[in-house]
Amino acid sequence: MKVDKETKLNAAHGVIRKLDDLIVKRGKWQVQYDRTNQTLYELLGGCLESYYTIKGTKAEKVFLSNIKESLQARKLKVKEGTSVLHLIVRYVFDSDRRRIYGYARVLRVAVKDKVEVVNFVEWVKQAGGLEEITATKGATEETIKKRMTLEAKVEDVKDLLVEQLQHPLAIVPKTHLVNA
């Protein structure tokens, strides 16, 4: 079934309106000292809902170009190949890159685990929070390999230190020191 340009535009603008509503909620969340995790999780749930709504539809290209234009108008750099989830999170949250990356990573794990929007907040709570999800479930294969390599090197250094303590090169008695 062929979808006309107007239908694509309407679908893309509908999702962007939802994201604009999330921006307003995020602003209230930051201003009213309602910095509870519950509200943050609900905002991220809204981002996930927008992703599920637009991903894989014929309006996705229009949506992405509109979001990129909006981000560039806000003087934010947009790299080629940035994921849809990352763009959505960046659009909603005016925050530092590390935080945006962490939020997008949590949403990527939620998509991978096929978490439904209505269950998202509870899923995050049961997992132990955003940091726990990014540290455990959000780790890529490359990150896991790096951690294993680092742990192996730390063990090697510990073994070397224990060996040096057990078999020192020399023992100097205190009596031979100048300013003991």
C-alpha cells in the first residue's frame, strides 16, 4: 500500500508533538524539584513509546529529518548514523552527552528485551535503576571484553606485587639508614 506524502508528514508531526509534550514535562520536572526517579522513568517511557510509534513506518525518514533540523536549530550537533533512540532522547533532554548516551542505552536495552511501554517504569525499578541497567544489561560485547582484559591485568599486577613482597631484591636493616 502506497502512503502519500501528507500521511507521512502527519505521522511524523504527530510523534514530534508527543516529544514536544515530553520536553514540557521534563522542564516541569527540572524546575519543580520533582527530581524523582518515577518522573524520569515516565519521561523515558514516553521516549520509548515515540520510538515504537515511528520505528519501521514509512514516516520514519520524515520524522528523522525533522528531528535533526530541530536539533541543529537548537545548535546541537547531529552526527550521521546517530540512532533513532539517541535522537529522540537528545530531542527531549537538554543534557550533557554522557547522560543522553546513558538514557539512550537504557532504551536500547528495553527495545532489545521487548519491554512494553506500560511496563517500562516497573521494569526499570525491578532492574535496580538506570545505572544498573547500563552497567549490566547495557554493556556491549566490546565493553565486556575490555572489562575481562582489565580484570585479568589487575590480577597479574596483584600477583606480581605479592611475589615482590615474598622475594624482595634486598633487605636493608634500619640501623644502616642515615636519618632513621
